[in-house]
Amino acid sequence: MNYRSMFAVNAVALALFGAGFLLLPKFVWEQLRYDETVGLNFLARFFGSALLLLGILLWMVKDVASAKLQRAIAMVLFGYSIGGFALTIMGTTNKAVGVVRANGWVLLVIYAAFALIYGYMLFLQPKEQQRAPKKTSSKSGSTPPAGMG
């Protein structure tokens, strides 16, 4: 897997969750069996717009040519995935915080998958050896083909 395809997959996932929180916060809360309130729905829409923005941004930068920039973006997304995984564990298991009552495993799987893939790409994936293009050798003293000289 390369950065381009990973950014595209991540962009789609973020945009879907972002659109869900932005347009249908009550539906999303019902899926997580969370006690939704008017204030929470308002905050969910802000969160959804941020996720949607990040999804669109990732879609736009997936074709960036700079390997250094790709690696920097992947590092940020790796940290985001680890943080999201930790917060989801706290939200599902901690009695004091335990706000995600059902289907929290879906969020755990998504964050874990992205963290593992970005971690592999950043730290374990073999580096492609960058080689200079091979030069073709031409015989000295040879004449160019007809019409080329």
C-alpha cells in the first residue's frame, strides 16, 4: 500500500463519518446508544464539519509528489489514529467516561486499522531504493538514423 491510496481510503472514511455527524447527529448517537441532547448535537455538527474538512483535505493532497510531505502527513494521521483509539477505549470501558455504550467496537476497529497501516508504512515498510535512471550507451562515431540529423 502506498501513501496515495491510504490517503484516499482515509479521506473517504473521514468524510463519511464527518457527513454523518454533520447531517445526522441523532442517527449517529442512536447507533452508539448515547444520550443525545440538543447541545451535543450542536457540538457533533462542529465535529462532523472538521472530519469532513479533513477528508476533503486528504483527498486533495493524496496526489502530492513530495515524499517528505507525504511522510509528514502520514505521521500526523498515525498520531491521530492512536489518539482516537485511546479515546475510544476510554469512552467504552471507563465507568466515569463510558459514553459509547454500543457499537464502540466499530470505532476501535477503524482507528486500530488506520494506526496499524500508517505505523507499518512509516516504520516497517521497506524503503524503495531510489535509483538514477539508467543512461543508454551510444557508440561514438555512429551516425544518427535517417531523418534525425
